Amino acid sequence: MAELTHFNESGRARMVDVSAKASTERVAVAQARVLLAPATLARIQQRAIAKGDVLAVAQVAGIMAAKRTPDLIPMCHPILLTSVDIGFKEEPQPDADGLCSITITATVKTTGPTGVEMEAMTAVSVAALTIYDMCKAVDKAISVTDVYLLSKSGGKSGLYTRTSCRPPSTSNCSG
């Protein structure tokens, strides 16, 4: 297990010093799922939600969130992002609980001394919350679930790819 580096000698929180780290290309991919009623997904697809084009607004919100991550997460470094791409995969076939889903994926890139995992995770989280916000008038039971890092590359620790995840009820995932 890696050593925690966000504490100083006194045990107080600190921002990690990355000044000696090499600048490398860094990429992180994260995802989130939004579970919703079939009628709500149909309204999103038909652009029949009163607040506007839900996925277009969620896409912009996700990009903006990635850029604002250091304003939200106290120890994150402000980084120059070179790319943020938000994608959506709609699953119109209801699951065993009668719910449809939208899977949101964010790919975030930079060249620098620290990674962009938090930017990718923040992007999918805010995009998912935006979908909820825009649709809550018609479906208050919408759930945001399965927010996690899919992969990251670059830096000293190299490549990480998520290999498995137990069912959400156990919430024990391994990489």
C-alpha cells in the first residue's frame, strides 16, 4: 500500500510538493452511472425536459467541473488541462429493477508533474448531478452510482487499469 503524502511532520494536512516530479503526459478515465425511469430517459432522448438538452448541459458541466477541481477538493493542485472529453452511453433497456441508465465517461489529459484522476472523477460526478438537477421535476428517484476511476497513465506509478469490481452492495473494488 502506498504511503499517504498529504500530511506534514506534525500530522497536519498539506499540499504535496510536486516541484521535483518529472512532467509526463497523464491521462485519467473515470465513469459514473445515472439510474432513472424509462420515461425519464425517453424524455431526455426526445429533448423534452423543460430545462433544455440534458446531455449537452451535463457535458459542459462536466468539463467545467474538471477545470474547477482544485476549487472543490482542498489539496488538489491547479493544473493546466490539455483535454477533457465527456461521453454518454444510454441503456434504454430496463434492468431487473425496471430502471434505465446513462453511463458517463470522462477522459482528462495533461502534461505535468501530477495526475488528473480527481479531475476525471469530479467531471463525471458533476455531469451526473447535472442530469439529476435537470430531471428531478419529473423523476426524483434518479440515483447516481458507480463513480470510479477506470484507468490512469503517466507519472512514476505508471499505468493503472481497473480490473474488477464486486457488486455495489459490497463496495469492495480492486484494481
